[in-house]
Amino acid sequence: MLFHALISLFAVATAEPETLLVPLPEVVVTPTRGAEEAGKVPAAISVVPKSRFASARQISLADALQGVPGTFVQSRSGGQDVRITIRGFGARGNGERSNTGNMRGIRVLTDGISITEPDGRTSLDYADLTGIDRIEVTRSNVSTLYGNASGGVVNMRTNLAFDDPYGEASGRAGSFGFHREQGAGGFAVGQGRGVLVLTNTTFDGWRDHSSASSTQTRLRFTTPLDERSTLGVLLDGAWNINRYPGALTRAELDSAPEQANPANVARDERRYNRLGRAALTFDRTIGEAGALATNLFVEPKVLQRSERNRFRDFTRYHVGGSANGSFLLANTPAFQARTLVGADDAYQDGAILFYNLAGTGRGPTLMDNKGEGASNFGVFVQDELTPGGRLSLLLGARYDAVAYNYRSFLPNPPVSSDHRNFSRVSPKLGVSWLMKLLRNLTKNLRL
């Protein structure tokens, strides 16, 4: 009996242990303006799934992007006004003239449509997390694909690939007067799929004079036109008002960090934005390995500001579109070659009226009447070669033409104006090597 027991123990000890294989889901991203596996793209990419921010406040992108490597996100007053820095791009100060409520140098998209303006500035009015399925963050300079102000890209994506209609509503509340009501629903029309989102957020802020209120609605709908073509509709509306406490001296900060700058309070410095956006997308597969993606959008804006002892009225119109095609030229086990070509065009212009500040409202005196416009046109080409399956080489270039124009109508006459043009060709070279580290790790992971 003892002999048989020893033999059994020896057999167990010398048996080859079973290997636990942990399959990882394939992650497909679109930083190169075409769907690719995340591990094969020669760029630093992070994908933030909905599970990371579903239970957060969802006031701003800071509630989703905290912890993304190479990305620094900071809310100046706890509300929607955030500063995002990706590997140094997008850095912004905290002073009176530090572009409150905006950021530069980073391109932000919602479902592939840019909310970054042609001059490189991004207002975060549409950056709402309700209904967002995931956020793709490209932590590399991708200006050869996206043009001006592309030190990094944040793409917020909605899931339209659900099977059954659904509806969900929730509310949350917290300290500093925070409460948020939100609802999202997915619906089907024939073979088409759509998502409708409504949100309302109020937040008093932890500092004095830092309250924020936001109401937004968002609609996404796509439907197949035939076996190869898909038509999409995007509609957005936002009504946001934000008050800003301003900067403090070191002595003021040490005495009471929650206080606001007295001048900001006296002038009730705030921004009231009303925006709308409509876009059409058209996607089509070409042959067995080609794809075409196009979009057109229009975005009217009515903006009011009380800042720097002036009351400012802005009326802006932002229009644009893009088209790009992806073509697989060779596809064998030993060699793959893919080419991407495309073009973007965007233009924004509008009137700016400056009035004196009467108390906290608009005074009767027109101080300035001017117009500011910007345009950004670019064409790009990119080749990706994959010899042997593990090595990827990426070669690309983009030509951009950026123009600014300024008109001042006071004093009247005369009318003064100025114009600036900039153009540049930006090359790109990328190398990616797919290591076998993951396979080695799974071999060492045993029961």
C-alpha cells in the first residue's frame, strides 16, 4: 500500500503541469484613420473602456483619462474646464489669459468628427461621457494624419453595434452641490441602429464662483444602404454655462484656497455657450480589401463671455469635411502592404462684438467690432509595410495649408484687416516590432 502511494505521488510530481491559456480580446483602434489591431500600430495608444468611467461623476474628460500613461488631466475647479497634456502637448497656464475652458495642441473627436477648430483650439462643450462606449487616446504626434494641433488625439466613440434596443437612466449626487441626471437609449429602425443621449449636470464647485451647468443632447444613427455602403447621421446640442474663480496670489492661496479672485466675482466672469452640430458620414467597402470613409459637418455657435472687464458676443460657423481611403495592396503570409490617402478641410469664421461691462452684464457701448476666421486644408498619404508578420514599417507625409484672417470694423471708416498663411509638408517614419513576450508569459502562467 505504501509502495503504491509513493508511486502515485511520484507520478503527480513528475507530470507535466497544465498550461492555463488566457485569451485576450482583439482590440481594434482607428488612430491611423483605418481599423487596425492596437498591437500592430506603430504609435502609443491607450483604450479606455466604459467600465473605467461608468461609475464616475462623468462631468469631464478628467473622470475618464486619469491614469492613462503619458497623459496629465487636471480640472481647475472640479468642473468641465480641464487641462489635458499628452507628453507635453496641450500644456496651458492658470492665469487670467490662459484660455479658460479651452485647450490647444490636442485634437479631440467624437465618433470620428473633429470638435477641434481650424486654429487648433478645442472647446470641450461636447466632451460628455454619457453613452460613450470607449475612448481611444493616441499618445504620439499624429499631425501627418490629422493636421494642425495633433500632438495627441482623443477619440470618443459610441457603440452602434448592439443587437437589441435598450434604455437606461440614472442619477447621481454628491458634495459641493453636484447632481447629474442622464439617460441613454439604443433603438433600431430596420437594419439601422441609433443611440439617443440626454444629460443635465449642475455643480457648485469646491471654490467660490466656480459653478457649472450643462445640458446636452446627442444622437447617433447609422444604416446600411446596401451590402457595401453605410450612411450615418450625427446631431449634437449643448447649452453650457461655466463661472471661473480666477487665479490667486500665494498669500491668498495660503489663507483660503477655496476663495475666488475678487475681480472675477465682481465681474461675474463666466462663459455661456450654445452650440449645435450636424454631420453626415458615408462609408463604403471597395473590392475585397479597400474602404472609403467620408464626412461633412456644420457647427453653428453662439457664445457669450464676461471676462477681462468686457462683455463679449461671438457668433461662429464651423464647417468642414474629410475623405480617406484605405487599400490593401498585398496580402500574403510573407508580406502585407496597405496604403492610406485622404484629405481634410475645415473653415470657421464669425463676428465678435465687445461691449463695456455694466455691472455683470452687457453695457450700451460697443468697444470693438471684428471678425476672425481660420481655415485648415490638408492632404496626406501613408504606406504601411509588414514583411514577415512581426515587423511593420510606416511611411507617410502630409501637406497642410493653414490661413488666418482678421477684420476690424471700428473705427468706421476705415476697415482694417490682416491675413496670414502657413504651409508645411510633415514627413513621418514609424517602426514597430511585434515581440513574442505575450506568448512566453502565457507559457509561464500555470495551474
